[in-house]
Amino acid sequence: MKEIDFLPEWYKSGQRRQVSYRTQYIALGGVLVVMVVWNFIATHSISKVRAQFAQMATRQTQAEGLSVKLAELKSELRGLQEKTESIEEIDSKIDVAGVLAEMSFLMDEKIVLSKVAFIAEKFEDKRQAKLSSRGTVVRAVRTKLNEKWNLPLGDVRFRVVISGVAANAGEVAALICRLEDSPYFCQVVPSFSRTTVINAAGNPSLRSRTKGLNTKGSVQETRGNIQVSEFEISSYLANYREQ
């Protein structure tokens, strides 16, 4: 049995067009929804990136400021290190007051000192020491203020030179023994010791200084002339150790 379709062709074409349009509208709506969601996500991402970029710019500015401060601190530290090295080079590393106090303790009343000198010497071998026997002198006596000394820098040792007069040669020998026993001094060597006569009659100050030397049996005094033992002793401060 054959079916007869009474629907006109134009009606069928219109139905098909409506279905097609409806499908296109749904597809376009889905694309629009996807584009809106994508736009929202992209906008949010861009805002977040901009905020991070702003934070990074602030941190970069702070880091640049810290870098400048760090460079200034490094420069200041370098200057302080140079000053410290200079101070260490020119530091004598000796306690002059302590050394003089030790000398005062070791000196007998029958000994009068005329000179105490601290001579800075570089650590040299014996050949160089013979060629340069004189060092830089730092005296405990009056010196000229405008006098310039060529101070050796770095590690140095100090040779102490003591000059003066004693009642007799025995007092000089006893002083040498006391210096050798003292922990402040080492390599004690007498430079010279000789008998001499000094005239203290016209110099009251000198006479008062040598009054303690006028001991019976040790010093002869005739008309202001006093017979004493003149000496000079050389030693080194025992504040170093050679390695």
C-alpha cells in the first residue's frame, strides 16, 4: 500500500530551515558563552599579572635601594679594613708604661739613668742585621716635636738601650742579672761599663740625683768630683716569638 504525503514541499523546506536556524543559534550561543567565560578568565589573569608586576616593580625599587646601601657598606667596610691594617702596621704592640714601671722596680737606689731608648728593628737575618745596626729610636726623654722618624711598619721587635751611672761595677752586674731574670727583657748584653769621674759641685740638680751614689767604700767624692761607673746595657723586649 503506497503512502500519500499531502504536505507541500515549501512547508517541509521551511521546517528544515527552522531546525537549521535553531541549531545555528544554539551553536552561536555556546560560542558566545565560551567567549564570555574566556574573556573573564583572561581579564582576571591580566589583572593578577599586573598586580604581580606592580609588586615586582616595588620589590625591584627596594632591591636597588638595598644594593646601593650594600655598596656603601662594602665601601665603608673596605675603608675600615684598610684603616685597621694601617693601625696594625704602626702599632708598636708594647706597653711603654709597663716597661718603665718594670725598669723602676729593677733599678737600685745606687743607679741613676741618663737615657732610656726603645729602638724598633725589623726581623732580619744576621747578615742584614750587621749591615743595618741602627733602627728607629723612640726615646723616653725629651725630643724635638718637628723631628720625623722613619718608623718601620709591620712586625718589629724593640731593642731597649739603658744608659746611666752606678756606684760601682758590681751594681751594674747586679742590674744585668735582674734584667735577665725579668720576664720583660731578653738577650741582655752590656755595651760598655767604665769608671769615670763627674763633677756635681756646680750642678745642684746633678748632685741631688747622685746623692744616693755616695756610699762609703763604693764612691769617692773629692771637691765635688764623684767617681762612678758609667754603663750602657742593650736588651730586647720579650714580647715576641719567632716562628
